[in-house]
Amino acid sequence: MAILPFEKRIEELKEQIEVAKLKNDQPAVETLQKELKKEIEKTFSSLTPYQKLQLARHPDRPHSLDIINLIMEEKYELHGDRHFADDKAIVAFIGRIGGKEAVVIGEERGRDTKDKIKRNFGMPHPEGYRKALRIAKMAEKFKLPVLFLIDTAGAFPGIGAEERGQSEAIARNLFELSRLKVPTIAVVIGEGGSGGALALGVVDRFAMLKYSVFSVISPEGCAAILWGDNKKVESATKALKISAEELKKLGLIDDIIDEPKEGAHRDYQTTAQNIKNYFLQKLDELSALPLEQLLQQRFEKYLNYGEFKGK
């Protein structure tokens, strides 16, 4: 497992504990375990925005397929946009979550090099967004709730994507999802990058995992534009206010879903269970609303973004 710079002391203590166990030195084990617990608490209770960005991008962090495999039963994968191609950066399944029928649509980055290339590193083309919309509309037809799992650096900016209408595909999703006649819930599980993430994020309830990030531009892009210096990435990360806690304070997201203290990559099962519990809880709340009220609440939610209140 990849070790982040701020985790080095924690890993050193874990190694020392293993050595003490091999030596059967129980007093040393107990002392080191207490020190480890304090170090973990100290480190993860005072993470900087940049450290949270590193956790969101951790190579071992659970991806959409990992979450889907852990929360769905009797699932069946759906493919294609019925116009151009099946974009592998978008995955979609119909099945059950906690016994309730549902559709899950997620952005998938891929694991090894071959899979990452196949998934285009989680950056969808326009056919990916059209695939997501087609399946969301299918869910609407059969009155199934939709869970969106967001995890992308952004929509793919290649020439082919622009030629096939990338901006139109994203805009169409924003419009159509705003009036979808079923309960919709989105969770940022890693990195939510600009319109590439927002295209799956116009929903009734929008949540983020504790160490995930959501931003209008990558910190690297921000640093390049504002300062022309990649070394300013940490400053850009702080200025952008991209963490779940900051976005919750600003009223731009609804909820923060907890994850294991040392990050979701340490415990896929607990992370997936937390997402599943959140989905089922919010689904119960949303399903109790009459359709007109559901749509009106969604409309008002986005209409109030950026609202200014004078003195």
C-alpha cells in the first residue's frame, strides 16, 4: 500500500509493533500501540486541505466498482449510449441495495495500467455522459431511485470529445437530471473535478466521503493560472476550499459520510457500508415526499446556490 508523506511516522510505529511482537515483548507492544493511537489521532484530526487531497487521490482508495460490488445484490451491468459507443469511464448497474431496487451510475478510474487506459483514467467522453443520462431516464421509466458515485479528475478534454459535443452532453445532463422524476442521490467517493463531476451531481441529496474533494478546477490548474507556478499547489488547494468540511460550511453539499480514521483505502467494507446506510436513509426520506414536492425541493436547492444575504 502506498504511504503518504504525513503517514510515515504512523508506518514506522506499526513496523516497530510488528518487530516487538516477533520478539514477544508485550510491554513494548502495549507502549507502542498507545503511541500509535495518539499519533493517528493527532495526524488525522489536523489534516491540511492538501493532505485531504492526497487522501482523495490515494492509489488504493476504493473506486466505484469496488463500492458497487460491496453494496449491490443481484446486479446487472448496463452498457452504451445508443448513439456512439460504450464509455468505460462510466459504469452502470441495475440491482438491489439493502433489498431495494435501484440503479447505480459511477465514474471508474481503473486499477492497473491496462485498466486505467481502458477507463480513460476516469475521464468520461460525451458518450459516457449520454450513457449515464440514458440509464437515468430508464430508471425514471421504471420508477427506480438512482445513486451516482462521483470520482473523476474531470471530463476528457480531447479533440474527439469536443467534436462529439462534450459541453452539450454535460449541459444536457444538468438540465435533464434537474427534473428527473425519481429520488436521486450522489456521493463523491474520491475526487470531484469540475463539470465532469457536476454532470452526475444534480440530485436531491449530495454527499461527500470525509476525505474526498470537490472543485471547479484542479489545484494544479489553479496554481498554473493564478501564479504560473506548480509549487503553489498547496496554496491553491487551501484557497479553493475543496474539502467536504469546507463545502458543507458553505452550504454547497448536504452531508458528509464518515470513513475510517486513516482513510477509505484502509477499510473498503466499512466505507461501502457507510455509503449504503446513507443511501437507504436518504431514500426513505425522499420516497416519502410527493413527486411535486420532491421536484420543487430539488429546484429550490439549486436556485439558492450562491444566494447573498445583506445586513
